[in-house]
Amino acid sequence: MGIRRKVIDYSRGDNLNYFWRLYRLQKKARFRVIRDILTFLMSRSAHRHGGYIGPDTVFMGVPELPHGLHGIFVSRFAVIGEDCRIYQNVTIGEVNRKAPIIGRNCLIGAGAIILGDIKIGENVKIGAGAVVSTDIPDNCTVVSQPIRIIERS
């Protein structure tokens, strides 16, 4: 990637290398003071990019964020699987301190809202604008409100 492309990505807020570096350091920190400082820096970086990732959120791998953190809110109690693709303005929120567990290889469309103590299976596609508050089995596509499963592999 050329220097021009890096500058453009950074100015648009799409370069999240610094954020993920802070995230990994924060998870490895042994002392509370260090962890708190890294959490602060991570929150400032996420805020700069227009999103929020809770300090205790668990990512099994680095998710693919095609639009950066723009408008993405992830609860601190959420667990996100590997190879997930999350588009802009997605909310993964908690209800009574319980948040979703999202499986591997999921796609979450723009503006989707996922709430509560639910489990999203592996290889699930959640359409743009869907509001999900119930468990979703593996290999499904979910759209609309109320959600309905339109494809099961």
C-alpha cells in the first residue's frame, strides 16, 4: 500500500492499526493502572473514529470493518467471533449486563441492532436495519423486523 493510500485511509478514519494495537496491549496488561491508561487511549481512538468498543469486549480475531468504526457501538460484555464483517452504524448492545455472543464468519449489515443475552451462530448474515433479539442458528440469513429466517443451509 502506497503512502498516498495510507494518508487517505488515516484521514478518513479507516486506519485502525493503532486502535487494534492498543486493544491487544490492553488485553495483555497485568497492572490495573496500565490497563486503565490503555483503555482510555483506546476509547479516545475509537471516539476519534466515531465508534465505541467496550473495554471488556472480547474479539476472537480482528473483525473486518469496511467503513472503519463509524457509528459502531459494541457493548463491553459482547463476544465477537473470528472473521466477522461489521458495517457502519451497527449496535451490539447489552440488556441487564448481558450482551450477544456472535459466532465466526458472520456478516452484520449497516444499521443492524443486536441486543440482549442471545447467541448468533456461525456463518450468519444479518441484513441492514434488522433488529435481532432472539437466538439465530448457524448458516442463516436474517432480515427485516421482526426478523425472519429466509435461508437455512
